Amino acid sequence: MKIKYPIRLWLSVVGMAAPDEKNANSVAEQRAANVKDMADLFGMGTTASEVKSYVNSRHEADMSGDHGAVVLIDMNPGCPNDCCDGITAPNGETSGLPQMTR
């Protein structure tokens, strides 16, 4: 993907923890930071990015099947020819993507 889409618009990393994990907020933050560091190591994080942490509710953790201890990565590749910004649709309306500073 890095070769096919060398331009990246943004990267979002969300670290999650189960509510019964010790120091759940800190654990979620550390998970997100570790994965962001790994993304940077592979050159994926050299774009606009956000790092968030979240502690699941007991119900969310039970429903997820993985006890809520996960990290989500969302990467939006840019146009291969850098011909669009990925934020504005051809009709001029915004696409609904997050507005992040590059």
C-alpha cells in the first residue's frame, strides 16, 4: 500500500482498555502511543495524525470479544497523483473527513 499510495492524508490511532484493567486510562494511552511509534517507524505516521485513548464501558468490553484491550488504526491514503485533497468532494462539498492540520 505504501508503494501504491505514497501520499497519506491522515492517520488516526485509538488505544482502548477494558474498564477493569489496572490504570485503564494510562494503559489505553500507552497502547496508542506504542502503535503510533510503530507506525512512525514504518513511515506511516509522517502525515497529519491524531492519537486518542478510550476506556470501554463494561458492556462494550463484553460485546467486543477481545475484552476491550485493542488499538484501532485508521489510515486514509491520498490521491496517487496528489490531484485532490481528499477533504473536498468534486461538487465542492466537504467529504465529512476530519479536518486535521498537515
